[in-house]
Amino acid sequence: MTCSSCQKAETSPIPAYLIIDSTRIVCQQDQGNGSHDIAGVQVFANQEFIGNFLFPARIPILKSGLVALSINPMIRINGASSQFTVFRTLNTLDTSVLLEATKETHLSAAFRFKSNAQIDWQEDFEDQSSTLVPLSRQKGDTAYMAQETLRGASTWVYRVDFEDSDTTKKIDLGSFRNFMGWPKDGTEIFLEFDIRCDVPVQLALRRKSAGNSSYVPYLLLNKTGNQWKRFYCNLVYEVSGQAPDTEFQILFSADKLNSETGSLGFALDNIRLSYLN
Ligand SMILES: [Ca+2]
């Protein structure tokens, strides 16, 4: 006697498992540091698409023997797991591994920036200076370099504190530079940074071209409390299709309301802006 489900169980191929234990980013000078929050990988085995996997990932692959793997790093855009996308300014990792059915093969994945990756801005504040500058601030607001613990290590960060006062406090931190030459053809432009904030922080772009200037709110970052969080933003939507002479300034803005008491503020570290040329 046979039944289709039994037959299926008997003939189902048995996968090998790829386990990616760790990921890192290897940077050259002027590409920033290895800070990252790679959230998963896109995997191809012998040119066949296997899938997209969030970490921790135990990836079933129905192949055995020496298998060619191509692995793309993936990130969550705007902190949303629903926008899980390949971080295209980094190289695909091409490697070969020996796979055997039922067995686990472990891999440590190192990614590098593509040779045509342009890093327009990177800042880690380790020299205790910054090109991020307060554009508008009110009496009593302080913006300064401080040491904090991030990913278990002490590091210099850019910090803004609002002290108690009887007025609403507001600050706009801006990139000192107006960026020019960003691709307007739909190429992805990734801005990544670490942030810890007691107040919501508005990420925005100021666009300037031929005498016109506009303020474009991009993403409102919710309070993270005492936790540092790394964000990846794709600026393509506000850059694509703009006039060729458009300049962009990046702004981080925050308010402290009258009703909020105590020393509140936010801190930034490990900023990087990259795209493909
Ligand atoms: Ca730092």
C-alpha cells in the first residue's frame, strides 16, 4: 500500500545547513569604521536563489559537495523589519563551502565596500571634533563631545542636552557640508548612524537648487531610552529626479517640550553616507 504523503516523506531531499555565526565590515581608510547592524543575508548557492534570511539564520540548502555561495548583506531600512533590503554599497561575499546533507557548516561573513562605492560622509567623533554643527540652538542647550559606552566599548559621541527651563527647547544639528553630486537616477543612497535619544529626533534634508530651498522631513526617530540603535535610511526617494545642481544638507532636529522635565537629549555616533558611483 502506498500513500502520496508517505512517498513524499521517503523521497524528500535532506538539506545541508549553513550557519552564519558572525558578520563584519572591513573598511579602508576614509570609509569609516566597522560599526554595522547587518540584520540578515540574501543567499545564492551555485547561482540558485536560496532566500533572504534574518539572523540568527540556519539556512537549509539542498546541495552537497563543494558549493559556490554568493551572500549579500541585508539591512532593515528605517528600522522596519518589513523593509528588509540588500545593502548594495557593500560587496557580495563569494566563497565556496563543503556541504553535506543534515550537517551544519559554519561561516563568518566579512563584507567590504564595492570599488565604486562613494563614501561622502563618515564621522565617528574619535578626534573629538565634528563636521556636524548646531545650526540653531537656544540658551541653555549644549552640544558637545562626550564619552559613552556603545556595543560594550567606550567611544566619543556627539551629544545634545536640553536642561530644564520654562521655555520650549529646540535644536537643529546639520551637516556642515552641503552635499553635491548625489546620483539623481534612482541609485540608492544609504545614510546610517547610531543614535540614543530621550526625545524624538527628526531626520530631514534641506534641498537647495537655483535659489529654491526646501525642508524635507524624512524620518521621525522615536525615543530609544538608554539604548543605542543603528538606523539605515535610503534617501533615494527625496533625491531621485531632483535638478542636477541640487545640494543637500542633512539635519537632525529635536524639541523638548515645557511639559518634559529633567535633563533630556540625544547622542549620535558612527555616521556614514554611501552610494554607488
Ligand atoms: Ca565614536
